[in-house]
Amino acid sequence: MKKQAENSTGIREIAKRANVSIGTVDRVINNRLGVSAKTKEKIQKIIEELDYQPNIMARMLASKKVIKIAALIPSVSNETGYWNAPLKGINQAASEIRNFGVMVEHYFFDQNAKQTFINQADIILKKGYDGLLLAPMFEKESINFLARCRQHNIPFVLINSDLANQANIAYIGPDLFQSGYLAAHLSKYLISPSQRVLLVNISREIDLHHHLLKKEEGFRAYFEKENIVVDIDKIDVNETDYNSLQKILKQQFEKNRPNLVFVTNSRVSSVAKFFNEYKIKDVKLMGYDFLEENITHLKNGTIDFLICQKPQEQGYKGVMSIYQHLLQATVESVQYMPIDIITKENYIYYKN
């Protein structure tokens, strides 16, 4: 019978069918010496027939081996509280598997300082973890770090943004292109054809492969596919403090006042602050993430739409996927989060 639970199939049933002792079956399963080739072949055939799956968790508990998983994500900053949500998910998963001999340790880097990422990556490699959860904020540095993880045989899961061809166990997060595509679809209902859109990327690290640019790619693709004529201006804000953002937005509004502003990440609250400060009422605003500061601006009507992608669930599923992989269970390689549209009418029913 296929795929029976271990308790019903188990080593005892294999031993009975092979007419050998339980100890002999155990030696074959664990690839130990002391079993003749003929008997080993017979036992392996029965294991295959029964589709027997060893209870790896029980083995780990018996061996008292501690599995150590490192989680490397950005720290919460004054500019955005986004990373609180994945951290909650990581902690939730860690609490659920702690009693099974699994330890999850946190490492944080400043998303405005590459060197902090490099330093934390070096520490993780020196400590020799069994698995890694990573939010790859800095593309080049992340790719270098993951190459070293592969050299050390450390399996890893990526959350929030993906990196191509990295041999990760899984990517858990939004379909970034589709997320931007959806934002453009929403824009169609907020502005008229031939009106002007301002696309705002707020990040110190913006290059040709950055996750924000994947959203931008999807955003532009929608209008092209639908043959809708819209003027799209873009500003990349590398100095992410509010004073710098304020100066850039003021210049842009004086030059080409938009009808809609689309912010490609959670820092939309900073743009909302600018709207309130300059009493801008006639421009629509859309951005990302179910954060307290964003919800405040959503409730008062400054932000029209928030696009949310379950960051807490990303953290939770990331840790659990590494754990399942270490138990030799099958892990889905791409786990896209839902792309949810939040308004002031439905935000009260939403959870990250």
C-alpha cells in the first residue's frame, strides 16, 4: 500500500515482510554495515514497495542535534516599519518549531548601508548555520553571499524579492512584475487618458535589476499592452530622508505636476506627508504595504490605494520552508503571495 503513515507501515512491518529483525532494517535505512548484499536488496525492495518514508524528525530528536537557521533581513528604520511584519512571521515560525530542536537566530542590516549587510553575512558564514532565510536587499552583495553559502552547503530561502539563478530552495514573496501591472490597472480608474503619472522609487540601491524596477517594468507594460496613452515621469530618490524627498518632489511638482503618484514601496507615507504639508488634494496617491503610518494616510484620504503582499506570512513561510527542506520534505520552489488591494473602506478587515 502506497504512502502509509510511518506508524502503520514502519520498520516493524518491513522487518516482518523481509523476515529479519528490526535492527537489520534499521541498519539498511541508515546505511550501516553488517547486512549482506542479498538481504539489503530484499529490504530495499520492500521499502520501495511500501513507499516508506523514514521519520527524520524523530531521528533528530533522538540524536539531540540542534538545527540552526539564520534569518538575515533589514532592520526597522525611521523611514519605514515594513520589516516588523516579516520579523513577526519569523518569530511565529521559530516558536512553533523550537521544541523540535530548531533554533532561529536573527541578523539585521541597515538597508541604507551595504557594509552592514556584508558584515552580517560574514558572521553567519563563520557560525556555520544549517539554513538561511534572506531578504536580498543589495543585489550584488546578496549574489556574492549566496555563492559562498553554496560553497558551505548552506541551503537558503529568499523572501520579499527574488534573485534569478541562485539555486535557492524557494522564493516566497510577490510576483513583482504582476504587482506593478496591477498598480497600473488601478491607475486607469484614477486618472484619464493623456494625464500624467509620477512613478517614485525611494531606495538608496536602485540598479537595472532591483526589485523596485521590476514593479516599474510591470507598471509600464500594462499601459503598453492596453494601448493607453499616459505620460509617465520617474524619479529615483537615493537620499531617502524626508527632507531630501521633499526637495525632489517640490521640484518635480513645479516642473510637471502629476495627476497620480505611484510609489513602488512602503515609503509612500513620506510622499503622503508631503501631500499634507503642501495641501495637495487634486493628485491621487498609491503605494505599498499595510503599515500603521500608511493606514493613517489611507483613512484620511491622502492615500487612495495600498497594495499589500502579506509580509508577515512571507517570514513565517520562509522559516518553515527551510525547516521542511532540512527534514527532506518537498518544498514548493516559488510561493507567490497574494496581491491585495486595500482601501479606507476595507483596511479594518485585513491582516499581514
